[in-house]
Amino acid sequence: MPNGSRKNLDKKIKDCRQLVSSKKVISCLEALFLSTNDGLVAYELGHEFEKIGKTRDAVEYYERAETLFKQPIYKNMARAAINNLAIETLLAAKKKKGRR
């Protein structure tokens, strides 16, 4: 992606993240993702879904980001987010099971 296009996309992501509610942020990012199919937008969507506790949606977008990213460092960043969610889910299940 040309440098100017990347800066423009970064600004659009930032504009989405400035919105008041998570629902509006997600809606804005989803529209941006549909028009760009960009890994960074998918990653940001994963992050937003993670913040509101929608783990399945978060993993779905982190996986899309991992697929779309070209550079290994960014692929690894997305994979780390997926792995962290998997660990958190396992720990929560173990903790819940221990309460019984």
C-alpha cells in the first residue's frame, strides 16, 4: 500500500476509534473493512470486539488480520492476540469449573 494511502487509512481508523460508543466504533470499522479488506482494520475490529467481551467475533477478525497481513511481525501480532484470547478462555473455564 502506498505511503499516502496508509496514512489516509490510519486516519480513518483513528476517526472511527474517536466515536462515543463501542457499537458506533465497530460499525465504522466494519464499513471501513468492507471497503478496504485491510489487515490493520481487521485487527482493530478484533480489538474492539475483545474489549466488549465478544471473544468469537474478536478471534474471527484477528484470524482475518493474520491472513491479510503480509509482514511476519504483524502476522505474529495477530496470532498473539488469538493465543491470548484462547488462554483467557481456558483460564475462565477452569476457574468456573473450580467453583462448582
